[in-house]
Amino acid sequence: MNTQISRRGVLKFTGATAGAVTIGTTLAAPPASAAGASLVHPGMLHTRTDLDRMAKKVKAGAAPYTAGFARLTANRHAQSGWTANPQATVYRGEGSPQNYAILYNDIHAAYQNALRWHVTGESAYGDTAVAILNAWSAKLTEVAGSADRFLAAGLYGYQFANAAELVRDHADFDLDRFQKMMLDVFHPLSEDFLANHNGAVITNYWANWDLTAIACVLAVGILCDDRAKIDRAVEYFKHGAGMGSVKNAIPVVHDDQELAEWVEAGRDQGHALLGVGLMGTVCEMAWNQGIDLYGYDDSRFLKGAQYVAKWSMGGAVPYTANTRKKGAVNGWSGSESATAAAAVDPAMARPIWAMIANHYTKRRGLSANYLTRIAAQASPEGGGGDYGPNSGGYDQLGFGTLAFTRDRVSASPSPASQSAAESAGGAGAAPSVGATPQGGKGEDLAATGTTDVVAWTAATGITALAGGLLLLRRRGRSGGSAQ
């Protein structure tokens, strides 16, 4: 049940089993794509309309597309002739011969070359992307390592699928073999994580772990025309028990401020930015298949993204103290508590904001001041290789200024109507023509799990966890549990 507390408006607490809440702005609720309807291709982060828009704007010399394209062409990964270095087994995590940097560098090279192909029409870039993807599907058989193997499967699975989606109709691309690799190597790990969480209690892993897995399952479903996998990802996003479902990642809504607390803001800025970027990626891929997760639960994600944007720019934000249970099922146990939003570095950036800001302000015509401001600060967005050498700088595909800048629509569209228009246009085999940011500091921002040692400080008034579910209450006031 939901618990409400009066505090300059209404605070709404929701858990994994809580019902929907009504907050703030009301948007038209477009229908999800009909069961059995054909999928849109290309239809992950970019549709045919998106690719045509990029090519047309760059050819016309339009700002800010030209600045975004300049970031792409300057990136070392976006150069034709990049030579892949495929591995039979990719390892990530302590205790293994880690080689996952080879994989993510090749993925970003494939994606950036494919994007450059669509913008310029120059075949050398499409050929390079295809060569990279074919080399990996001919050799890779396993993603292994510690618990971090689940992060590798999720992060690089959704990215790999997006690169492949851009060249799926290229004459030389072995789509069948690539789909088999995704189904055999990446998807099983992500599905297993959502189902079993590596044998841990449900709140052991922070939100970004679930979100990588959701993104992978959704992307594989689209790439392989498997609607059951798409439905699985959407259902988990809405109602999953882990911390990555939308109501657990964004557990507290402040109606009066049009903000909603991002749970990992109590952890650190880097992981919160990662989570927002991943949730935006999931929402965008779903939207392009006629499913509106951006607007789900009265645009809960909008409130959460606005919160992280304001906080990341140094603004004061509320934070509800919480404790999460850690450990293994029938094994060791412990807990961590967060009492306030962590300190931030306003110079820290990830290429996540253009996509989210343009959806809400241009597609939907909503006011999102913090998103607008932080997207402007991050513009023009780069991609992998532009945000530091560590793997945290490769967690997003990026180039949002080029890819997601849009003209404001005159009426609020539905994803279903947009997808129908995309399908009518056809995919076709030929491409369409026509402050210092940083990706993170130290270790990769996602690579922390059961071995985390974070200096959380317990405080009076923090609830405990019951049954593995995260319980929240306002400091100094009894709010009851979200059950």
C-alpha cells in the first residue's frame, strides 16, 4: 500500500508492490503497440526518421547538429578501417584475466562508424562497422568473470544490439549469426540476473545493475523480433522487484517541486548519472517500438531525471533517509544506510541529457528547466572515448546532440503513431544521406556489488528492511512502510 505524508505538498512512497500514483503534469497516455504488430526497424535508439533527420541537418550545416557531428568525426573510434580484436571469452571482474576493454572499444567503433555511415552515406564506414560486428559474432562464445559479468552482458549487450540494428540490412552483415550470439551469450546472463540477482537478496544490487539487464533484454528482443523479450523488459521496468524498476529507482515523489528522488543519489553522483542514462535508453528504445515508458506513472522518470539534473548542477534537493539490506539468500547479511544526497562535482558529465531533454520538451512540449539547462551545458555531446579512459566513460553510446536534437512538435505524438509512420517509410538497405566532461573517476562506476564497502553513516529515524524490500520514511516523522 502507499503511504502519504504531508510536507509542503504530498510525498508518495511506493515499493515493488505499490499501485500507481498520480503526480503533477498529466500527459496523454498513448497505447502500447498492439500484440502481434510487426516491429520497427531500425527501432532502438534511432529510427529511419531519426537517421534521415541527422543526415539532412548536417548536410544543411544546421546547428547544433554540425557541432554534434564534429564530435563524432573527431573520435578515434569513428574512423573507417578500425580493426576488430574479437575474443572467444570476455572477462570482467576481480579474479579473472579482464579483457572487457577490448570489447567495449570495438563496440563503440562499430556504433560510431555505423552512425557516420548513415549521416554521410560513405560506404567505408558501414563496411567497417559490419566487419567489426561480423568478427565478434564469428568468435565470441562467453562472457565470464565475477558478478561483474552481469554488468558486461547488460551494458555491452544493449550497445552491441544498437550497433547491429544500424547495419541490419547491410548486404555483408551476417544478421542471423549475430542474433544467435546475442541470444546465446548476452541475453541469458541479463535474464538470469533479473530472475535471480546472482543469488543475492533483492536489494543487494543498486538500480543500475537491473537497468543494464533491462536494456539488454529489451534490445535483444528488438534485434531478434522477439516480442516476449520486449514484454519481459517492459514488465520489469514497471513492476520488477529489484531496485532498477521505476518505482524502486525513483521511490519518493515531491509533487510540489515536480521532482522525484533518485535512490542512488544517496550513493554517489556517477552511479546516479549512469542510472538515469540507462533508464532513458530503455525509455527511448521502448518508445520507438510504440511503448511509452517515458510517460509511465504520470511521467515518473521525468521527475527523477529533473531531480538528478538539478542536484548535479549543485542545486539543493530533498533526500529521504533509507537503509537497504545486503547479502546472499540464506547466507551472509548486512545493510547500508543513506541519509542525504551525496556531494557532487558540477563538472562531471555523461552524454545522457540530450535524449531525455528532447523527448520531454520537444516531443511532448513539457517544461523541464533543469533538463534543458544541463543538456545545454553538456552540448555538444560526445561518445565513448570522449569521457575518459575508464570503462565508465563507455557506458553510454552518446552523441545525443547529433542524434536526439529535435524540432518542437505541434501536437503531442504517441509512440504508436510514430512507429506506424516509421514502418510506412521502410528500412531499406542503403543508409540515409544527405566545462571538461568526464565519464567517471577511478574504477568503473558500475562495477560494484556484494564487495562494496561504502562509508554510509546511520542516522536516527532510518527504517530497517523487511523481507528484502527497501523501506523509507521521512526523518523525524513516522511514515510507515511501503509494502
